[in-house]
Amino acid sequence: MAVSSMPARSEDPTTRPARAVTRRPRGEGQWALGHREPLNPNERIKKDDDPLNVRARIETIYAHRGFASIDPQDLRGRFRWWGLYTQRRAGIDGGRTAVLEPHELEDEFFMLRVRIDGGQLSLAQLRVIADISREFARDTADITDRQNIQYHWIRVEDMPEIWRRLESVGLQTTEACGDCPRIMLGSPVAGVARDELLDPTPAIDEIVARYVGDKQFSNLPRKFKTSISWLVDTPYESNDIAFLGVDHPEHGPGFDVWVGGGLSTNPMLAQRLGVWVPLAEVPDVWAGVVGIFRDYGYRRLRNRARLKFLVADWGIERFREVLEKDYLGRTLLDGPAPDLPAKPIDHVGVHEQADGRHYVGAAPVVGRVSGGQLAQLADVVEAHGSDRVRLTPYQKLLVLDVPSERTESLVDALRAIGLEARPSAWRRGTMACTGIEYCKLAIVETKARGEELVARLEQRLRDFDADISIHINGCPNACARTQVADIGLKGQLVVGPDGRQVEGFQVHLGGGLGMAQGQTAGFGRKLRGLKTTAEELPEYVERLALRYLAGRSEGE
Ligand code: SF4
């Protein structure tokens, strides 16, 4: 890999005429253009000390002296590089989220993310995750929409022991959060799917081994999200970089590359670079794109620091040219566009693998599971002759390698522990982010609302037979992908029936990802005037569903 270190251009303002200084356009803090001085507090924290170094301080100081001993810059900055965020203090309503100081919003417990690249878990890893949940996290263990496991109620005192246990089975929290390469999404059926021509897992493993925890990429302008899959079973278009399987007519199976996706504010879908990359070159191309982001990404404003803004400003041709010339030192082969399915694949249900065995995909409700449930799952998985579980970016889980004659027994056993392989459309299609229960940025409750919504709709519209996606988000940050759901819900305060502000949602309708050519992948229409109180959400969704059923065309 040839990642250039881009020499800093001399920009000493004291040696230039005053006239030039006053006319100089404001820089975006791009390192490659010589802007090495931090332009905001986040950049300052990263420059003062590499955030990866905080692990040693946690183990040698903070874990012994407790929460009160933690340096605020470590607490609210560098801890994230090890998957740790302070947790929202219970009882603070969404109206106060924006007005309180960080220390007033947080309590002394942490949220901890375990990165599970590609969502792949062995039985031994599942058991360790379950044990940690029960011993150190008050039985919490949410499946996130990025295939992570997220704990709550973690104490800094317990972190050395938690790391020891995770690392004993090959799991880690390294760069699970922070301005660095986050967990890599991967197909939950990589290596077993009947219609997969090439298993990308070796590329994911190599990137993790080479670059996660590597200080050359531990100070990026902001987070960097990756998806690598043969099938269209991840929300690839919302990632900073995505590799999607494509069969080249001359060169065979390889990957089509997309860059610059991201939701949150100013959402953008990733764009195709138009190249074909063989499996062995995926890590180098990935590192080249991360290098561009590190060197040219915007570091002045946090809300303009994602790769999507650079891609939008440069355009895809220039981006490819810089990647090839300055970072890879060679041109990439042009490649065809991949075939896209009519709708994203979530793998729920019973499906045959390439080797004749089966995998079973099951749905918790809005990704919420407990450590106790995961321990029961491990027993069920083992009893059915499997050693492998996968998490999906739709907050579901899969059991692989089930002998055909055991699938129905497995479906029943999963149901008995609250995991449903034949869920209603509502349970299958509803996701929720962390929300006000634990997230310091939240304005509204999400998980409990999601559970209530699914229960009410299952009661009222039990036989609803269409695929539907409902994404519930606690604030505009869109962690549960507000803009790309059939019904996307953005948490905010709205005016209630008695004129007072109450929890509610702005509604986005008709978004979608991974759509077949001829259909349009895109964002839901944000209907500014369309809002619902959280209280009225079930009735609101029910009305929408009934209207859809009444108006849909034959076969829709
Ligand atoms: Fe928190 Fe907002 Fe993200 Fe939900 S969308 S997890 S409330 S930051």
C-alpha cells in the first residue's frame, strides 16, 4: 500500500502581507493542505494524545481510583476509542438534552460497544458476551444496527476484567467508537450463502488485523464506516466505503466500490467509484480511501467532517484519480455495476445453505436481548449441533449450520426464549436506536416505544402481509437510519393535545436502500408538517398501513 504522508505546505501567516491574510479563504482544517493546528476541541484532544493511549490509563489508574479520577478529556473524548461512552443520567427529559452541560447529563456508568466485525460469533464468544452482560452490565446486551453488542451500566473499575475476558476469545472493543475505523459490516451469511460467489471474510479479517488499533488511522476527522459483503444484505449505501460483490465478465468475482455514504444531518448515499477490485486488493483500496479521508477530510466543523462532504465537493472522478495516483500508485480496473435485489435481504426465517444444511434467522424486538437470553441461546445453538451465530445490521440474529431435520425444533426452541423465526411484519421490520434510556443526545424514548408499537400493531393488524420497515430514532442523528425506511421516525418534541411540548416524531415516508435497478434507492420524503406525538404513534402507523392496504395495486 502506498499511503502518502502528504508534506505540509508552508503557511506561516506572519510572513505574508496583511492584505493576503485578510483575503485568505477559511481553511477546512485539512492536514494535506498544511492545516495541522486543531480547529476545535475534538481535534485538540486527538492531537494532545493519541486516544488509543487511554487504555493504559484506564487499566493502571482509573480502574483503581474510580470514576471521579478520570480526566474530562479522556472521559468524554478518548474513552470512545475503546468503545466507552458515558451513559445518560436517568430521569432527564428530552427537553433538557440541549441545555445541560455534559457532566450534568451523564452518570458514572458507561455504555460499552463490543465490535463484532461481520457480525460473526462462535459459541464460546457468545457465552462470554452473555456472562459479561450478567456480571457487569445488569443483563443488558442490545444488538445494534451495526452488528455490535452494546452493554450498559458498565463501571470503569470492571474494564480490565471485561477486556481480559473478551480478548481471551478473540473479541475486542478497540475503535468500537471514536474518530477511527469502526466495526466493519459484513454479510451475516458470508461463507455459507448459496448465492454468494466469493466470501469476503478474509478481507474483513485482514483489515481488522492490519489496521484496527493502528495509529496511522486512529486520528481521522470523524468516524469511518465500512461494509464488505457479496450479497446486498447490509445497508451499504449509508457507509463511508462499501465493497459489494460483482462478477466481472473477464476477471470473475470481485468487488464494486462505493464511497461517501452517510445519514445523520445532510444525508448522502454512497456513490460508485466504477472500479472492480479483486478480493486480495480490498485491504489496500480500503486503506487508500481511509488515507484520503485522514489527509483531506474536513476538520473544522464536526458536522462537515464525514467523508461524504469531501466526495460531494471533489466529485467521484477526482476522488478516484487521487486514490489511484497518490495512494495506490496504480490505476484500478473499470468494473460493471452489481445486480441489486428488489429489496434488502434480512435473512429472517429458515434458509438452505450452500452445503445443504440450514441457517435460521430470528427476530428479537427492536434488537433488545439480555445476557440471560444470550446464555439460553448458546445452549439452544449447541443442542442443535451448531457452533456459529451471526448478528445482522437489522438487529436480528442467525444460527448457522443447522441440520435440515433439526430446523423446526430450533424454531420452537428460539421461540421459547423470545426469539421469533417467523415474526409478524411489524416485529421483523421495526428497528430502534438506543434513545433516551441511555443516550446523552436523545430527545425521546425509542426502545420501549418500539416494543409497545410492535405489540399494538400485532394485536390490531395481525395479518398485515406486506414488508414494511419502521426505523425509530431518538434524535436527528439517525443512528437507526431514519431516512431509508418505509416509515422513518425522527425523535423531537412536538406540541401535544393540551398545547404543551411532549415526546414525538417527525415522519419520513418511502425511503429505501439496496433497491433493484429501475427502482430508486433513496431517502424517504421528510414531511415537515407531518408529526405525531409518541403517544399517538401506534394509531398513526395503523392509519398509514390501512391506507396503504386500501390503495396498493395488484401484486404490490
Ligand atoms: Fe442517540 Fe440520537 Fe443516535 Fe438515537 S439517533 S442513539 S438518540 S444519537
